[in-house]
Amino acid sequence: MSTTDIGGPTAATPAPQGEPVQVGFPHQTGVPSQPGSRARGGSVRGDGAPAGGAGGVRRPGFGLIGPRRARHALPLEQLGDLGLPVGDDGVTIGVDPQGAPAVLGFSRPEPFDAVLIGGLWTAQALALRTAGTGARIAVETGRPHLWSHVVQAAGGGQQCMTVFEVGRVPPQGPSVNSPVLVVRDCGMRPPRGRVSALPWQAVLTLLPYLSPVAPRLLENADLVGVQRVSPDEAQQVGRIMALPEEEVAALPTLGDGVTLWCDRTSRRYVMTQPTEAESGLLGTPRRVD
């Protein structure tokens, strides 16, 4: 039966009796003068084999040779069944109603605009988790005191998150090796930013509630996240995002930490649950700051 080698150490083959036994560096060999004698750099049993099996041979500078096992083999006809559970690429932002991980990809080769109608807690959790993937975070905010502890904790001491005043975010120079997430925490009426979405630079705009500028932002967004809102706001969001009536009715009842992420063709509820470190830094999920 045909088999395909898919990795694994090569089994050691004992040297023939009486031939040089390599026990050290490639240029070091020892020839036993008779069965039971000691070769230079190693030892042999009475039958000429290395003492203690492969694990008993000493290699100067390398220590003992490790155990040798049979190759891992798979019948060729079963190779198609071999697979790895690889999921979506991005940041794990929580779990969906079925308990499956929900992943949001901010680092993209094309511009990506997202709007979150919700609380600061969720925006900060998303910023921290995105920083954990190696992206740089630029925070544009009028309340820097609420971000200072997050900036200090992000990156494990590395400078990966920076806070800027509203309207003062300089060009970030994003690239495939250094993606950027710009978080705009500019209140209910965020001004037009100097920095926009670019390849490898996503923009997340946080709105605490709907405002006169919200319809323009929602219409131009690639993705919208909606947390608990009033019934009137839910109706307005439903019209802009073409949500079905059952989704509109559910928006005013969402719990803290629950977000409806949607565009005009799909939607998904996600519950963001903090890790132990996030709980110590941000506290429990909350809709109102």
C-alpha cells in the first residue's frame, strides 16, 4: 500500500559490526579494537552496538542522541482527509449566538471604514486586541484622559498606540508590514478627519449615539456596529442599513457588550467578553461611559 511521508524524524540505522562508528562531529570516528572496547567519544556494548541504545551515544557539543521513532505515515488515499482548522484572518472580537468565534479583519489591502454606534468600552477592547496582532493604533480623541491607561498597557511596553488631538492626526504611513487602525473618538459630530482609510489603514469611528452626521457616516461605511439604542434610533438605523423589522425591534433590548455588526447584505450579533487582563484594565462591558 502506498504511503506518503508527512514529516517525522528519520530512524537511526546501526553501523555494521566492525566498521567505524561515528559518535561525535563528522570528522570524529572511533574503531573498536574488539567487542566490548570503548570507542573514542562514546561507548559500545559487548555486541558492538552503542551502549544504552541510541540515547547512550554521546556527541561532543551536542549531548545525547534523542529517541528515534517510526515515521508518521498516511495512506495516499487518505491524504485528502488531512486538514487543519484554520479560521478567518483578523481580530477575535467575541462570540456569535452559536458560540463560534467572531473575527473582524481591520488589516486589509484595501481601504476599510467601520462605524461603531456604542460605548467606549467596546472601542477600547477592539483597539487593544488589534494592537495585539502587531498593528499600530492612532487614537483621535477629545478625551485623552480616558485613553491614557489603555495606551500604557498596549503593546507590553512597546510604543504601538498613540493619542492625538482631534484634527491633529498626522499621516501614519501604513504598509503590509505595519498596518494601522485609526480610532476616531470625536463625539457625536466628528469633523472630517485629516487621515482617511487607505490600503492597510482602517478607520473605526465611534459614535455614542446617532447624530445629524450619522446617516452620512453609515451610508459610506463598509461595516457598521450597533449596540443598544433607543427605539427611534433603531428605526433610523434600520432604514439606512436595510435591517428587517425583527432586528430593528431587538436593538433597544441588547445587553451590555452585545453588538450587531452589519452591512446592507449581512448581519451578525457578537458578544464581546473581556479577558482577565481586559477586565482588570477596562472593567466589565458597558454601553454608557
